[in-house]
Amino acid sequence: MPRIPALRNRLKDNPVTGVKRVLLAAPRGYCAGVDRAVIAVEKALERFGAPVYVRKQIVHNIHVVSTLEKKGAIFVDEVGEVPEGSHIVFSAHGVSPKVVADAADRSLEAIDATCPLVTKVHREAVRFARDDFEILLIGHEGHEEVEGTMGHAPERTTLINSPADVASLQVKDPDNLVWLSQTTLSVDETMETVRMLRERFPNLHNPPSDDICYATQNRQVAIKKVAEEAELVIVVGSANSSNTVRLVDVALENGATAAYRVDYANEIQQAWLDGVATVGVTSGASVPEVLVQEVLDDLADAGYGDVRQVVTAEEDLMFSLPKELRKDAAGAPDSRGLGGRNRRLDWQG
Ligand code: SF4
């Protein structure tokens, strides 16, 4: 996205005590599931032509959504809004079996871009429901991922929206409970909720592996390290992105005096920088790196040109594209059969 020239050089290089610098968290930005979902829409547009319909935001980032809209994607809330026989992409957050059935009823050509790590949670829900467990799903009410997961075992799932829900929770059989979670929660808050659940229900079963995904966990670990030294943390990402909002919380809980979320660099306010020597920067799992670069450009204008990367993990996970897109129009394997673009690390701390 080209910068609007008038929006550069807004921030002043005011003096502070100490040396001005930026600590840039790594990993940050795109995860393998987001990358795969965005490429899926791009490839669907290439393969089938515009318009391609997408149920809900493909990933929770307004820049990504508006860029895909310009290329011919049409975002809808429900499959009922899509003309019969059209192509529809299901978002990275996943869908319930009812949505899949509704799409089939309308003869839609569905491309399922659900992140494989969300699909893993769906499978766990189905298996535990089949084994007669009552599922306690830790997650945020109304989030698309939660709706999709609950839809896989609607009769057997109870949502735990916050630790405060635990005290009043009623269950059918305290010895037959398992907890699962949304993939993008705060690790620390989720573990606290589990601790409270176990206090009430000592025989609570654990999921077979972490539901909070590697990308959410890695970004939280990195911003914790940065927040120990940064007075101000800027998190790039959209307000409806759960993992982005959690990064703001985690920064505040781990030493940052202030932390703000911005969609775009031009939302940074001069007052945030008053007296700040060290600024931490990170981005949510659905944020393209170009938006982070623009934040760094604006911070450089304000005297924060010294950028050091704080690396707490390297990521190289890639997922196969949805099966509907793995072959080209002639039936040959597609050269971009994998989601995941190598992310260049521009600075090393
Ligand atoms: S944040 Fe995690 S679960 Fe969500 S799309 Fe990325 S890898 Fe998948």
C-alpha cells in the first residue's frame, strides 16, 4: 500500500532522557494460517475470476480485507447472501457444519480456508462429544472461531467467556469434563481460568495438546520480552483481531507503561511519545509486514531510527493450500501449493 505523502513527517523528534530506540518483536505479523487463507482468496480470484465471495473477514485485518475487495472479493456475513452456484471461501476462523450444509444447499462451490490449527480443535470437540464428555470451551462470546467450534458439538459445549464465569458454572457430571480453548487467547489468562476450573472440578481433563496456537504463543512471548524494557508498546492490528488485542494486554501486564493498538501508522499520537526513550513494536498474526514498516518509518521521523529486533523464536511453518486450490486449472499441481511466504528479517538484535 503506497503511503499518502501528507501523512508522513507528522511526528516531531522531541528530546527525551536517554537514547531513543525501537525494540521490534520477532516473531510478529503473519502466521501460517493467515498467509494460507489470504493466498487462498488470491488464488480463487486468479482461478475462477471475480467476484469470489468470502464468508466473514478472511482474517481480522481491515487492510487485508480492503486490499482483497479491490481485487474482486466480496465479503458477506452469511452464505444466504451469495448467489447460487458461486464460489465462496470460508475464513481462517472456521465454520460450523451448519454453514457447510447451508452452502451446499445453495450449490455454492466452497473453498475451506479454515486454519488447520482451528480444524484440530473442531476435531477434538467432535471426538470428546462422541465420547460423552461435556466440553468447557474457553473463548470469547461472538468470536467467529468460537461459533464454529461450538457448532461442532452444540449440545455438549459450554462457553467460558472469562475467569469470572467459573464460579457460577453448572455442569452435569463433574467427573466427565474436558476444557478446550479458542486458538488466540492470552496464555496466562487461559491458564488462570483452567486453574480455577480445576479447583472446582479436580477431575477436569486436559486437551491432548495446546489449543492456543504456536503463533499466538510466540507473539506473546516476544512482546513480553520487549515490554520488560519498553515504556511504550505499539501493536499493529485491527480491533476485532483477538490475538492483536491480547498483545496489548500482555504488554501492559509485563512492564510496558502504555500500550496502544493501531491499524495504521498515522494513528500514532505525538503525546504517546512524550518522555519515551524505548518504544516496543509488534503486530498481530493477521498483519502484513508493510504496515509495521510504516510504523517504523514514522517512528524514525520522531527520532526512533535505531531499531533492534528482539528474537524469541524462528517460525517456518507452512500449510498446504485448501484442497480445492492445490491443482491448477489443467489439473497439474500448483506451484504455490503451500501457504506461507518466507518473511525476511530486516534487523537482528
Ligand atoms: S493465529 Fe493461529 S489458529 Fe489463527 S490462523 Fe494463525 S496459526 Fe491459525
